[in-house]
Amino acid sequence: MINLQKSKIVILSFGLVGVLAVSIAYLATGAFTSAQPSNPPAPKYVKEIDGYRNWTKVNSTPQLMPGRVAAACAIWRSSTGVVIDGSDNPHRNKYFTVYVNDIGREAMLKHKNPNFPEGSVIVKEKLSAQDSQAPELLTVMIKQKKGFNPVNGDWEYMVVDGKGETVQGRGNLENCQRCHIDKQKTDYIFRTYLPVDAKLD
């Protein structure tokens, strides 16, 4: 009788040891631990400008928008459709940094009278101050197929929120076209932000 009880005790002990071993193994693999926080998701940029901060930065230091450029865009139509000339003007008293994708890089940086190829994309970050890290707004130019917009060099204009996530307007935006229409010689691009030592052929 005593031997039978001892046998039961031994069997029970082995069983407990087995359960303990399995539990330790699961804990070692993290099965019983709480889920670890994952890395935050990457920003969901509008696809045409996805990763634009990895493109070529044309002006290394943010520049104040030239007065004559700001004056050319002095009347800005807000998202509510009201014509205004004030703090919502995306050019007024703003600093800016310009990026260009690989397709448009050579035209931007090397040619005096550039002809940007289809697929060129230019992003201009509008900053409230020279040391701002987060843009207030992005204005974008996309070179489309020939015939898209002959009056303005086949450029499509786009206005995107500062996070690069929400399109506030795009297409043949009259406000943008009116500013760029006089720049035919440079393919409708203002390049006041080019480095002073830029060598253009």
C-alpha cells in the first residue's frame, strides 16, 4: 500500500515537473508575455510624393519666399472658396525648402533653360520659420504627359497638407498657374532657390 502511494507521488511529481518545464519554455519564447509595441507606421504620404525627403534637396537652408514671388501669389483662394490675402496665403512670410525627384534632378540643377521630362516631381515645403521641422503645407508640381496642360507646360499642381497625407487641391489650379505662367523660359519653374554657385549650361 505504501509503495503504491509512493508511486502515485512520483508520477504526480513528474507531471508537475513536466508542466513547469513547458511553462518555462513558453515564457522563454514570449508566448505568455504581453505583446510588445510595434514600430509606429510610416507616414502615409500621397503616392506622388512618397519619400520625397529622400529626394534631392535643392536648397540646403530654408529660404524666405522672395517678395516678388509672394506678391505674384498675393490672392489665394482658400479651401472654403473665399478669396483672401492674409495668413492663409501659402507664400506670405514663409520659408521654404524644395525637393526634386531623380527624374527632374538634372533639369533642375544643370540647365539654364530646362525642359523637365515627364514624371518630374517638385515638392516645396512651406515653413513658418527657418528652423521649423514640420511643414505647414506642401505645394507640388508634377510633369504630366504632353497635352495635359499645354498652357502651363503640362504641369499638374497639387496642394497637400503639411503631413503629406491629404490632398487639398490638384489639377490645373488657376492660382498656381497664374503665378508660373511668365516663366516659360525655365519650363514654368521659379528657381530663385538654386544655390548661388549652381553651374547651369
